[in-house]
Amino acid sequence: MSFTPSTPPHLLCTSDLACERDLRILYSGLNFSVKAGELWHIKGLNGAGKTTLLRQLAGLHAVDTGKVLVPNKATRVIYIGHKLGLKEQLTADENLTWLAGLDGVSTQEQRYAALEQVGLRGYEENTVAQLSAGQKRRVALARLHLCKADLWLLDEPFTSIDQQGIVDEQGWLNQHTDSGGAVLMTSHQTINLSQVKILDLSKYAPISPINRGSEARALT
Amino acid sequence: MIKFMLTIVRRDLLLVARQPAEILNPLVFFVLVIALFPLGISPEAALLSQTAAGIIWVAAMLATLLSLELLFKLDHDDGSLEQLLLAPYPSWSLVLAKVFVHWLVSGLPLILMSPLIATMLFLPSQAVPTLMLSLLVGTPTLSLLGAIGAALVTGVRGGGMLLTLLILPLYVPVIIFGASSVAAAAQGMAVGGYMALLAAMFVFALMITPWAAGSALKL
């Protein structure tokens, strides 16, 4: 790896990050850093700690061992987890209003445009309870278009999205990294993008024989 | 930060407007408890006017307690609590905004209805302003103290019982001084001391609880 003065800035680093749940060590010795323009695909079996890792990175899960560093305090992060954070009784537009209101303001025009980008044109005033599972996820994802964030932490963003939707979504991911953002995501799908970095959590699990010395491998 | 809090207040009020049953439930409970009391004891005016202060305050407390469990639980269950916690603002501001809505929905209607309730229980009319004032200072204290418990049991299944056990001891002083102030006013005595203590408890709760509940939410 060659470091030139124009190395893209680090958005997030971990040092020796570990996670223990219910007396079981899920992963340990996790060292990686996410630079602007990178897309990281976190892989691992069910229960490997993918979701927990994302929550640790977002600051929603306690970090007991190791550190999560965000070098630039102004880095804006969007986390979309398994639970989408949508209110069923509110409409898609109202949900986006409050979600965007947490960190800035949005106009109705912007919200409608964001919903149109995720293919929900005409559903703006439907309550989320009336939408299908895939459409709900699309409402949550519309926030990515509405709020400008540097780092996207996405937990299984392809769940219940249709084939065409997944293709579109990968396009957004590409667009985001091209414009200097970074993405960390979990998924059981293969991501068909050229510049995907893979973080395989099974290499950091304590039982795994290839655990030792796997740091270098993950950083390639 | 004010904008952040306003966002939460607006969202929660909108949610209440979509589900008015949520407002009505504690209120109906409040009125029912009070309406059934004379049937249980006796409809005698002398007896009722003596116990009115206590009945109204206990009913107000139970009505508050009833609606507290859901304060953070619904947000936790649908994941919106995560999003609120991730916003770049201190978590106490989120608690304060949520408690404010809780009080608007569960406390304020009780205060507005209390003159009617007082008449039902033959409370001497000179005590009614004291009743309203003590509820005005006391019910936000109940909501604030309850927020700590609600934050602690968020994500715990069947946390309602635990919440009651945790919070009840904290409610005891508020009830004692709240009910005593009304009883004192009914007998024509000075209520300044009771009010000062109620106000002190309110200020203390306002300073401590948003911070404590905010920390508890992050656990």
C-alpha cells in the first residue's frame, strides 16, 4: 500500500475491537480503517456478530475491549438497522420528516424526490402500515438520498427488496462511494461492484484455526 | 437542539393524534376510579370531602403510571429510539421532549378535569385552586421521575411490573405533599410550605431525571 499525500481521509478506524456476548467471544483483534470512497462488505455466518459490529461502530452497542475511532468529529453517519425506525401510523413523508429533522431540515420537495428515487412515487401519503415489507425498507433507505452523510452503516439493506431494487441500490452505493462517501454493510448477497472490500468476521472468531495472523489478510 | 426537541414533540403529538385511544385510556381510568370510589365507600358528602384530596392524587398517580410503560417502549420496538439516540444531541434532550409530550397527554387533561372531579367528591370549593396548582406542579414531577423507570425497563419483557416497583417509592413524597396541600386548603390552612416542597421536588426532578433516564436509555 502506498501512501501519497492525497490519501483519502479515514472516516472510521477500529483498534483491537472485540465483542463478547453471553460469555461467548464473537470476534476479537479487529483492526481496520475505512477511508472515503470505500465500500466494505462485512461477511460472516448467522450469529457471527455482523449486526453487533455495525452497532458498535454506530455507537449503539457498548465497546468493552478495543476502540472505535472517528477521527473527524464532523463525520456524519447514517445507520439503518434491522429495525427500520419507522412509525407505522405515520405516512412515508411524515416519517422522513422526523428522521431528517434529527439532523437538519428538509423540504417536502426534497422528501418527495428522495421517495421517488427509491421507487415510491405515489406512496408519499400512505401510512407505513399500508406498505409492504420491501416498500418499508425503501422508505428507510430514502433517507440516504435525503440526508447527506459521509458514512453509511447498513445492516442487510437488501432484505425484502426486489431484484431490480437491489440493482438500483448497488448503483446508489457506487454513486455514494464515488462522491467520497463510504459504506459498511452486511449482506448475505454477493455485491456485484468492482471495489468491494471484504471483512470476514469468521477470521476473527476465536475458535477458527485461521484466526491467528489474519489481520493482514483483512486489510488487503 | 431546540429544533431536535421540537421534531420529537411534533412527531409524538402526531402519533397521539393518529391514535386518540392512547390519550383517552389514562383519562377514562382516572374518571372511573374516582367515579367508583363513592360506590365503594359511601356517597356521604362529609366522608368524601375528607378523602377527596387523597383519592384524586392517588388516581392521578395511577393514571400516570399506566401510560408510562409505553414512554420509550414503542420507540425501542420499532427501532426509532436508535435513530433518536444517534442524533448528534445529548440524550437528555430526547428524554425531556418525550416527557413533555407524555405530560401534555396524560397530566394536563387531568388538571383540566380536576375541578369537575373535585365537585363530584364534594371537595370544598376553596381547595380547588390548590388542587389544580398542586397537580400542575406535581404531575410533571411524576412524569419526570417515571421516565427513569421507563428508560430502565425499556427492552425488558414484562417490564411493567418492574417499572411500578421501581417508581412507586419515588412517587410517595410527591403524593404525600400533593394530597396534604389539598387537604390543608380544604380546612382553610396555609399551603405555601407544601407548594414550596412540591416545587422543589419538581425542580430537582427536572434537573436530574432527564440526564439519568438518558444514560439509562444508552445501556
